[in-house]
Amino acid sequence: MENNAVITINNLVKRFPVGGDYFTALKDVDLTLNKGEFTGLVGPSGSGKTTLLNIIGGLDSPTEGQVSVLGQALNDTSHSERARLRRKHMGFIFQSYNLLPVYTVFENVELPLILNKIDPQERDKMVAQAIKWVGLSDKRDSRPAMLSGGECQRTAIARAIVHQPALVLADEPTANLDAENSHHIMKILVRLNQELSTSFIFATHDEKIMAYLRHIIHLDDGEIIEDEKIENPKASA
Ligand SMILES: Nc1ncnc2c1ncn2[C@@H]1O[C@H](COP(=O)(O)OP(=O)(O)OP(=O)(O)O)[C@@H](O)[C@H]1O
Ligand SMILES: [Mg+2]
């Protein structure tokens, strides 16, 4: 692996069993992403974006090929090693927020730190910092039902970055938000990317997200049809 590479993928194929047959969702995908990149997997519905993101996140496994994430070859790691890699070094943002309804903003954001066995004093500081990053300090004791969609997604972002992961994976993070909230969220993520050198990968077909990306991987029908670097994104923080 190159020193700078956060993800290297070679000859990745993903087939899903369907009935007695199988469906090929990813066909011979090769990809390198370096530290600090702000990347999008872009393409029509069904092109394989979520499948690729799930494999990078160790949530699903390749049928063929090699996938290395943060210096670990996923093929050679056990289930618990992959879980540890996710817990310590990765953050996940989903379209549907996935917040726990009985917990407050603070408690939702604290969860990854409890799983990582960070002690309570340190936890308090880290949670306060993450909540401040996303501009929700005044909502720290609210439960998700009392928040707007944008506030829920900002809570989910705080939870994804509270342990300062090296890599954040986001699947359609703005799909349920209006334009203003989408831009707000993207600007927060660009700042995190620039100030903490966190690497980001988005799966998206949202033009608003694309305007911020500096690396766009175009997928169609399970294949990479273009790998595009953008010097000057249309939008910035
Ligand atoms: N578990 C599964 N079993 C069978 N087929 C699957 C499975 N998961 C995904 N697929 C198929 O693989 C293809 C790629 O799906 P994927 O979810 O990666 O698309 P996507 O690019 O994320 O689309 P969208 O923009 O709609 O989210 C689709 O045709 C889908 O039906
Ligand atoms: Mg998808």
C-alpha cells in the first residue's frame, strides 16, 4: 500500500445470489483514495454506490478482489478486527440518521466513545467539541423527536466524527434535507476535512453534494466509467 493511501481496491467483484442465479453489482473495480480526500461515488440508482461503500466499510464482503482500508487488507481480517477498525477509525453517516430515540443529542454522540472505552471526563470534552462543530450546543439535552431533520443529521454527523476517525463514509447524507440544510451540512463536512484531514467518501446523486467534491468516481452498472479529480470545486466551506 502507498503510504498516503486510505483505500486501495483491486479487481473487486461483488455478486449477490438472486434466486438460483446471481446478480453482479460490481464488476472489476479498481480504486485508490488518498488521505484527506473529499470523494464522491456518483451514478444512477442501482449503479453500485451503496454496495461499494458497504464493502469499504467492512459491512459486506467482496466476492473477488482485494480491498485495503487504512492499511488493513479486509480479506485477511476477522469479523472482530473489522469491527474494531470501524469503531476506532471510521465514522458512518446514513440517509436516515439512525439516532437512538430515547437518548439525547449528547448521549447519541457519546455512544461511539463508550464503545471505545474512553473515560467519562475525556468523553465529556470530546462530545462537547463535536456538538459545537455541528452547531448544536444549545440542543445537547434534546431527544431526536424534538429536532428538525437538519438537526438530526447534524447530530448524526457529530456522532460520526466524535472519535476523530480517519475515514468517514456517508450514504446520501442530504437526501432528506432541503437545499439550505444540505449546504449547511456540506460546509461543516468540508471544514472537518480541511481542519482535521479526515477523509470522506459520499455515495450520492445530489448535485449539491457534487459541487463540493474534489474527486468524483462515476459508476454505471457496477463499473467505474470515469475517475475525475477536481482542482477547484464549485462550492466551498
Ligand atoms: N443484497 C442484495 N441482493 C441482491 N441484489 C442486491 C443486493 N444489494 C444490492 N443489490 C443490487 O445491486 C445493485 C446495486 O445496488 P446499490 O444499492 O449498490 O445501488 P446504488 O447505486 O446505491 O443505488 P441508489 O442510488 O438507488 O441508492 C442494484 O441493482 C441492487 O438491486
Ligand atoms: Mg444507494
